[in-house]
Amino acid sequence: MAELNTGDGGGKKGGKVRSKKANSKVDLTAMVDLAFLLITFFMLTTTLSKPQSMPLGLPDKEDDKTKDKPIKVDENRTMTVLLGANNKMTYYMGLLATPIAGPKEISYGKEGIRKELLKRKKSVLEYTGKKDKGMIVIIKPSKKSNYRNLVDILDEMAIVDVPTYAIVNDFTPEEQKLLEGK
């Protein structure tokens, strides 16, 4: 049983003799029981935070010979983002040979790529007139880009709500020269 002693009673002070007082005891058993009940209650009723992950569709492992045909995509809906070394990011809209916009180096964040994505998403929606035919973003990380840059651009895709995007590791020689700044 848990107890709380609140003093030793009396004693001699300054030569005077005082009468001895009885010790007062407080039983803390009920308080300890209540504390454990509250801890148990809150542990069982709270939900633990679930890890957040981004859905990422990956291709099947099996080789399909019908997939060798190139898919035609409207270049007015396509934006390509090139990720390079030292946090460098370049984008262009359409085809690199005949771009609608760019190629232009841009920064990460709200005033950089997010602003451009929102602007381009709006213009593509006006061009197509249909919500199901939205903007397509092709993300091309180079071997010199870092993992954080890829995660940052994927976060921007989720924030802006880009309906279709793909990660491609195939660079044309022109895109490689563009990234290297030649």
C-alpha cells in the first residue's frame, strides 16, 4: 500500500517540550490505480499515425511484345522536367525540337515549378476542354541528380494534382546537352 508521511510529529525546539502529534497518513493506492486506468484508456483509444506514402504505379515484370509500339501523345499536353546535378531543374512544354515553352531552368518550390505547373495545367485544360484529358508530365532524373530532387518533384505533382506523370530515365542527346549547359 502506498502512503504519504507528512512529518515526524513533534520534538524539542528551543528547549520547550511540545506534545507529540500523531502522523497523518494519506493512502495513495486509489490514485495509482486511477493513473494506470487512464494510461490504459488513452493508449487503447488513440490511433497511431499511419505512415504516409505516395501511390506509384510500376510496370509489370513480364515482357510484353505488344508494348514495343510507341504511344502517340499530344505535345500540347506534355511537359518534360529534366533533373540534373546540383539541384538543377529544366523544363520545356511540347517537343524539344519545337517547344511550346522553354526550355527554361526553374527552381523548386511554390514560386518556381509549382507556379509553372499550375499555369500550364490551366492552359492545357483550356486547350482540351475536358478534365479527363489533362496535362502529362514526364520526369527525367539524370544519373547526377539526387533522390531528394525526385521526391520534391513527385510532391509537387501531388500538390498540383497532375493527373498523369511518368518517371523516365531515357535521355536524348539534346536533352543531355541541355542539362549540362552546353
